[in-house]
Amino acid sequence: MQQSAPRLILKRRARNLGSKVLGTAATLFGLSWLVWILAVTLFNGARALGLHIFTDITPPPGAAGGLANALFGSAVMSLLGIAIGAPLGIAAGTYLSEFAERRPIWRETIRFVNDILLSAPSIVLGLFVYTIYVRQVGHFSGIAGGIALSLIVLPVVVRTTDETLRLVPNMMREAALSLGIPRWKVTVQVLYRAAAPGILTGVLLGLARITGETAPLLFTALNNQFWNNNIDGPTASVPVVIFQFAMSPYDAWHSLAWAGAFVVTMVVLLLSVGARTFLLKNRIDSNG
Amino acid sequence: MNADAVEARDRTAVETRQDTLFRFVLFGAASVVLFVLAGAALSMLWGGRLAFQTFGWHFIFSSDWDPVGKHFGALVPIYGTLASSAIAMVIAVPVSFGIALFLTEIAPGWLQAPIAAAIELLAGIPSIIYGMWGLFSFVPFMSEHVLPWINDHLGPLPWIGVLFSGPPLGIGMLTAGIVLGIMVIPFISSVMRDVFRTVPASLKESAYALGSTTWEVVWKVVLPYTRSAVVGGIFLGLGRALGETMAVTFVLGNAHQLSASLLMPGNSIAATIANEFTEADSDLYLSSLIALGFLLFVVTLIVLACARLMLHNLARREGR
């Protein structure tokens, strides 16, 4: 016998309501982790924070100290990573968007490979730099760390550059080319100017990604307990110091690790939120 | 020929040369992308050749990991990587679907953007922070509140009980899987949300006009229409989970043992490399770790390539 209509409707409505309740619950579940993680990091970090974090170097067990050498090392290696990765990524993204129209298969292959690289495990990129650079040179160094980080920046910048340039209206290219301007000048002086906010966002997102990156630095830059101005030697970085200190049995080291976690989280969040709002603002400006 | 024409011809020649050079430089930069991927795979195969030659297929199927006796087998880390990723997917897929459902169908318009941004913040938090939070907050929480309950209620069950019985250490496969699941939720849910939005409004409106409920529209129209891209998004998350290093290293316990229980400490490929690489004192040890990296890279490449192909199919059908 067929179900009576009112009961069927009730059943369908109940299922509908159930799905909505579960969907909302899933969202709250996801958000609760965010709140928990941020609260723990910010609370413990704020308690451990102080001026000594920025002025003293990492201590041996049982002594007082800060993270100055690790912060310096992180900054240097991140800048190196951006300095190598960003120009390379912008150039490759430009090629994909502007200069590969006659080789669609080649272009799609590179886009495909770049997308894979975007989510490839970062520890593997560290192993790659270890085998091609550290092993050949014979010692760990900040340069190797910077190269490993640049490989993480590269796909991010390639993708954003490619996508932003494709959004530039064709009219701009045609107008500039019809004036007889060579293509490289059209690209550099017209297209880059139009796409600058998007490209800059990509670079900032790349920087945000490498700020907290640990795995590729473990066996490229290694670590260094002391202040080090020599980029060709083992270099400390905040994430690696957090790893070492958090895994240790000493309370003073744990506290420093929380301070480092606080600094890294704040920098990453500011960079990614800043990059997104910056892009959003520019989009609205150019539309209105 | 007058001077102007000569100048124009020369300038054209110079500009053509500059254009060629510019194109060549850009082409070189684009090739670097290919080089990095191929180079990473080949250099690790080369670095791991000593291990592959010495152990052959035993490298994959042996559970020995004995740095002193110099005998290395990858079964324990391979099992750990697969098991923790499987747990992660069991948690992340339904939750991500729920979030995507909420963001596309349930939430009022003004709430969608802020919630989506908050979920994406989860993806922005560095994995070392997940690891530290996991070790100092989540592991104690698991061992005090969750694991005793699991032990009491799931442990006695037939068949699957063996998975859930063991000492409530907190550190272990289940904890690592849950942390991984949280980490990949933002990736999967943002892909799902994006592809749900690509469903033509006319399709959904037709279903509503026939009297469908929201749930029926999602389950019978939206999901079938976006199936391949949804699976692609799930694979993307899986690729992330397989290669995740730092968070897992903190909460997995770094124990080279194969145990049936998910509550026991274990090891994963990435965690083994991170923990032991700088301690590797022999060529064979080092080579075995690089060989592990090669296996991880190949598996994630296959998973990620599948993901991209499935996502690409939808884009092509959209005519984009």
C-alpha cells in the first residue's frame, strides 16, 4: 500500500530539517577547533611573551633566553625564499597567461604540474634541496633553507599571477599593441600595472605559507643555537626552534616555544588576512 | 632610403630581439616548475637507490626498522601514513560536506562570507601550531576524556573492538588522524562549496518547482551534477593528509611498531623522515629515509593528479 501523503511529507520535512541541523552542527564543529587552537596559542603565547624574546638568543637548557637568532634567521630565509621564488613565479605565470597560446598542451601540462606542486608535501621539497644542494656543498646552510622555501613560494605565485593576468581585459593588450609597443613592454608596463594587486596578493600569500613552514628547513637550514650572520652556515628559524623546544622536557623551553608559536601565528594571520582584504579592496575600487 | 625608415627598421629589429629574449626568459621560468617536480622525484629515486638495491621489495613489505643492525623496512611508516589519513578522511569528508551545505543552502547571505573566511583561517594556521596545540592541549584531552570512553564503549565490540582497545596514552594513530582531519577540512569544504555554486540555478529551481526540499535538491541534483569535482576535492584533501609532517610528528608517538589498536603510538613516513633524518649515521640509513620520501612523493603525486583531473573535468563541462 502506498504511504499516505501527509506522512510522506512529514518524513521528507523531517529529513530536510535533520540535514540542516547536521550541516549547522558540522560548521560549529569546524569553527570550535579554530577557536580552541587560537585560544590556546594566544593565551599561552601572550603569557610567555616579553621583550627578552626579541633581544636574547636561544638558551641552553635551564637558562633564560629569547628567540632573537631564530627570528632573524626566519626573516632572512623567508626574504631569500621570496627573492628567489617570487620573480621566478611571476615570470612563469606570465608565460602561461601571455606567451603560451601556440602551445596549449605544454601550457596545460605546466599548469597541471604547478597545481600538483601547490599541494605536494613540503618535507619532500626539503629532501630534494638536501640531495641537490646540501649534499653537493657538504654542509647545512641558510641558503639551502631559502631555496627550499622558494620552492614553496613558486607554485603559489605562478598560479596567482597566471589567474590575475587572465582577468586583465583583452582590450588593454590590443590597445597597447596597436600603438606598436613591443610585447615585453606591453607586459611589463601595461599588464603588470593592471595586475599588480593580484600578483602582490600572491606574493603575500606565499610569504604567509613559508612563515610557519618547518619540515623543509629541518635538513636544509638545520638549526643554530647562537647568533649567526653567516647565511652560508646552519641557521636557526622560529618553527624549527618551536619543534625542538616543544618536544623537550624543559618548562622554560616550552614557554619559549609558546612565545614563538604566538609570533608565527600572528604574522601568518596578519599576512593572509591582510592579503585578502587588500585584494578585495582593490577589486571593489576597480569595479566602482 | 631615408634616415627615418632606417631608424624604424633598426628599432623593429631590436624590439623583435628583445621580445624573443623576454619570451625565452619566461619560458625558462615556466620550465623550472616542471624541473622541480621531475627533479624532486628523480633525485629521491637516486638518493634512495642504495636502500632499494639492498632490500628490494622487502623494503616495502618488511616491518623491521633497525638502525643498529642496518635493516630497514617501510611497512610501519607506510601503514601509519595510510591509517592516519584514512581516519582523517572519515572525519573530514562528512564534516566538510556539512559545512559546504551550510554555506551554500542554510546560512543567510550575510553570514556566508564571514563563516567561509573563518573556516579558511583553519587552513592558514601553520602545521607546527597544530602540532604544539595537539601535544599540549589535545593529547591530554583525548587521554582524559575521550579515550577512556572509547575504551569502555567501543573496545568490547566484536570485530572492530580490537581497533579501540589499549592504554589511553593520548598519543597515537587515532589522535593523529583526528588532527589531520581538522587540518584538511578547510581544503575539502572550500572545493565543495565552490563547485556547489557552479550548479546552474535553473537546474535547482526546476527541482524546487517540483516540490523538492532543500535536502532533496542537494542530494539528488547538486551532488550528482558535481560528483567528479567533489571526489576531486576529497582527493585533494587526501593528498594533503598523506604528506602532512609536523602536526603528525608531534602526536603520533614515533614508535616503530605495528599494532592493531588505533590507540597505540605509531609512525608515518613524513614523521619518520622528520624525526630521524639528522640522526642517520650510515649511508644505508640515510638512503632508506630518502627512499621513504620517494614512496611518499609518488603516492601523493598519484592522488593529487587524480584530484586535478577530476576537478578539471567539471571545469571543462562548464565550458571554462
